[in-house]
Amino acid sequence: MNHVVVVGAGLAGVRSVEALRAHGFGGRITLIGEERHRPYDRPPLSKAVLAGEADSTFVESDLDAMDVGFRPGVSAKGLRPGVVETTEGELPYDGLVIATGATPIRLRGEGPQHVLRTIDDALALRELFAGGPAVAVVGAGWIGAEVATAARKAGCEVTVVEAGDAPLAVALGAETGAYTIPWYERAGVRLLLSTRVATVDPDGITLADGTPLKADVVVTGVGVRPAVGWLDGSGIRLDNGVVTDEHLRTSLPGVVAVGDCAAWWSRRFRTRLRVEHWDTALGAPDVAAASLLGEDAVYDPVPYFWSEQFGHMVQYAGHHQAAARRVLRGDPAADPKWAICWLTADDRLAAILTVDRPRDLVQGRRLVEGGQRLDVERLMDPAITLRDCSVA
């Protein structure tokens, strides 16, 4: 293998380049990315950058020192075996890493709507928020909550419109998401639940029932889709992203996929996962590079992510869809610090959500990894550490 092409210059793409060199690949590497910026981290965009605490989140990686041909402002348009078709012509490869991430979903309508995916998006929104406008945020998921937090902190009048019965309903279920409703109330954010948006208009949005909602700025945070349209007709299997095995290998020889666009097989949870979070972009490239170079490596993490919203640190580890029941640690109505544990039928931890309880998150993640059975009665007592809830 003489030439590896990495398509996508986000964190997953840069870490793939680093991993290839770390595994001893001495051939040519070309990294292409559709943005004209050098690679940067995305999680701080909705946190430090939007809040005005940082202006950039560039990844500390010396591409020149690694002898990487970096081509910013270049997009992949198509793929056939051995060749990536780009906006600047054909790019032959011996090995290929697909790290094209995901693109935000936009709503219907002729009015301006903002999304938060790039550094330019974050800087533009920060400038708009500085004037204290009326802001409508569509979607009360992770991004929507963080955007609402930043807008309110900037002095904006904020309304969040959510189609589900509670914030985070899609990610965690309405029953769990409902515990965060008081956060919106205390922050002075108007929250409209079970409310759909019909269109984005020049002066705001129109709800599905025809009610107009005036806003100076509309931010859409209703999810993303994996950026894999350029792979149509390539022979690579697609199903909610690029389908890979546990080694991150795709159905096309010599091609691996990482990051937001990769739907990999999890041995641990015995299902296919696609996780749109920083930890995946950070950890998967090492396995992908090893697999591409013929090594036997398996990607089987406990998924992890975090969110900062309305003064709370929210952390999650695991895969709660594999659980049989849910157990509370603490009372969300009375204690600002609480956690939720999802258990399998035989009382093993499948996932944990913590609010301002970082020790629970660290110990809970280890319990998911270890697969120990737990004493449920002890688990429900937040005064008992999670590591002391294992059944010998």
C-alpha cells in the first residue's frame, strides 16, 4: 500500500492520519476536507465558542511534520474502486478512510435558518446573539439545549420548540428527558413541547397548527444525516451511514470508515451503532488504521458523550436500548445532582446518565465495560458509590 486517502478533515480524519503514521505507514497520505479551515474540534462550538470563551478549536496536529498532503476546500463527489472523484479531479488511492461526518437537517421554508455544525456557524451565531434578539430554537436535543443556553446567557429572548413530549425525548426517552424541563423554566426559556414547525419564514416560524412565532433568529437543531450521498453507486453498503464490521472495514476492500458517518457492529451490545459524538471520532481511527494496514483490531467501545446545558454537566455512557429497566439514583425533583441507570434483565449496567455526578459516570462506564451484576437496592442509594454496588 503506497497511498492512503482520508476523506474528511474533521477530528476523525486527523486522528486517522496520526494513527496511520503511528502504526508505521510510511507511504503517501492525502487528507481532503470540504471546509477551507485547518482541522478543528466540533464539541466546543456549541459551548466555549458560542459562549464567547474561545474563537477557535483547531486540533493540535502538525500535518507538515507527518508529511501529509492536506487539501482544504476539496469535496468528494463519487467513488469507484481505487479512485475518489473530487471537486478538483480524480484522486487514486490504495487505501481509503471515509470520515465525512454528518450534515444538519434543515426545515422547509424560505426564511433564514441557522445550524450549528462548523466554526463559521458558531461565530455567526455568536455575533447575532450579541445584539440580544428574539431567538427561536427548533429542537430540544443536545445541540438545541446548548444553543438555548448560550443564547439566554447572551441576553436573548429564547423560545425552544420541540416536537416530542420532552427535551431529549429522541435521545433518552420522554420520561427521562422530562427531568430537564425545570432547567428551561429556571433559565427563563420558553419551552413549547409536542409542537411541530411547518415552515421557517422571513420573520420567524409558523407552527404546524398555523400559529406564527416571531423571531429575529431561527436556529434549527433537529438532527443530522450521515454525509454519504457521494457514495451512492460506489458498491459500498449504506444503511444509516457507512456499514462496517467490528474492524471498521466496509464492504469495499481497502476502505474503512470512522466518525459520525460510520455504522459499526458492536460485539458488546450485539447491534449496529452509529454514534455522533467526539469520543467516537477520537477512538475509532486507531482501529481503522490498524485494520487498513492488515492488523487484527476490534472497535467495541462503551459509547460516551457529554453536554453542558443550563449550568449542568450531563454525561452519558453505554447503550440504554439494550436495557430492560431504568433505576434512579437520587430525586431529580429535589436534588440538582442525580443519575439514571439502565439495567439489563440480569441487573448488569447497560448505560448511565449523570447530572453533575462525574464520579458516577467514571465508575458507571467501568461497570458497563466489566459487565458485573449489581445490587439494585444499593444502586438506588446515591450515597453509595457505584463501585460498591457490584455483587461479588
